[in-house]
Amino acid sequence: DNFCFNRKFNFDHPNAIDFDRLICYAQKMKEGISFDYPKYDFKIHTYGAEKVNVPEKIDVAIIEGIYALYSGSKMGTDTSKLINIYDHRFFVVTDPKIAQNRRILRDVEERGRDIKQVIKQLNLTVFPMYEKYIGPTHINADDIVDWRTDETKDKDVANKQLVELARQRALTIYENAIKPVLPRLDDSSIKIF
């Protein structure tokens, strides 16, 4: 990998995100339409030849990423369309040190980057973009998951919290779905065996 950090290419700024493409894909998933999309290759910094298939009528789709809840505008694109597609929105709060360490490990181990370049990028673009654009997106969330835990003590804290929130959400959906049916039931016609 020949990656050398260049501040002109700020991959953590909203202008680096193809919101039109993301909105299109999210809408197709919501409508149950199958489609293929090109897999992004982080080593060459562009879409590669490999395709990923999204099957039709999936039960649950999760769109995750640093700008998944962004509702600002980018080059005339109304990105609020994206957050309006979601049925439920989570914002995950992570301890900055843990997030930094994960990013360093990912960029060095998975993407073959030089640790000095990774730290330079963190300081010049990643942290400032988080403060300016990403952190404030928590106001667009329905629930905030607190993942500011000591990973050495309990790695499952955030998972447990997400499962509990998902159960609560599923119960709400179920209750709303059966609500119109319940008043029509006549107690006298119900027999318990």
C-alpha cells in the first residue's frame, strides 16, 4: 500500500461520502428490491471489481458508518432523506481512546498503513471531523448506546444494550401490529384448553 496521508484528501469529511448512492441503496433495501453494489477497496481508495449482492425482501438491514445519521447538506444533496428512510436510529458513543486504538489497529493491520501517518491523520482530520460533523449527529438518534466501557472488563456491555433496545423496539412494533385486532376479540368466544 502506497498510502501517504495527504490533508487535501479528507476521507472523514461529509464531502467524501456519496450520499446519493447511499440513499439509493437504503431506499432499495427498504422497498425490498435486490441489487448489487461495488465493494470499496480501501487499499486502492476506490471501488474495486468485486460486487456485493443485497437480496430482496430482507427482514432487517443495518446501515452503519460515521455519517449514517448525518442530516446536513453536501453539494445540494438533501441527506435528511437518508435518516428519514430508517425505521430506527442508534448512535453509539465510544470512549475516544478506544475509538483511536481501534482505528490505529485497523489502519495498520488491515490496510497496511504506517502508524505515524495514521496518527497524523487522526489529529489533522479524524478528530476535527468528529467534533464538527459526526458527534452532533446524536440528535438524530432514537436511542444512544453507551459503549464507553473498559473493554478488558466486559466486552458484551454494548451488545447487551443493543439487544435490549432491539427487543423493546420489536415489542413496540408487535403491540402496534396487534392493536387493531384486540378490540374485535370477544372474551366469551375464547376457550382456554
